Amino acid sequence: MTDAILVMVTAPTADKAAELARALVEEGLAACGNVVPGLRSIYRWEGKVHDEPEVLLLLKTRASHFEALRERVVQLHPYQCPEVLRLDVPEGHAPYLQWIRDNVRPQP
């Protein structure tokens, strides 16, 4: 098991996803953010089914930073209830996993 995690966040636009990624990387809460355009999300919200374009933001960080990252996403995100899902990374390419560790700020 590694200490690396992948965090999925949807956003309304590529610009908003990039803004979130930039802030989280600059603040040392994530090593990287990938903006993946072209999603079509069909979901229920406030009793109605919606069909909307969205963008997926994939964030690479450390498990120890998840709560701080989640809180920051909620602060910066335009949605009332943003998606913030943590996926543990049990294995990976050792040099890449080290790069994640090296590029996420140390815990205070």
C-alpha cells in the first residue's frame, strides 16, 4: 500500500477545474491536477434529473492531506455540494509515487 491517493472532483467548466487545480498545487495540497473535459453528467438534484456538461479534475496527493484538500475544494468550488471522492492507490510506479510525496507540502 502507498500513501498516494487520487481525488476526483467534477467542475462546471475547464477554466474552473484549472483554477481549482492551480490553487491546490500552489498551496501544496496536491502534486498534480489533470483537467479532463467532455463529461456528460446525468444526476438527480433537488428532486429533478439534470443532464449537464461537466469537467473531471483528477488530483494526485497523499492520504495525509485528504481532509485539508477536501476542505479547500469545498471552500473554492462553485457547487453547493461538490463531488470530492478519494480513491486509494495500492500500487504504482515507485518513482512517480516518490514524485507525489516530494511535491505535496509536509504536514504542519
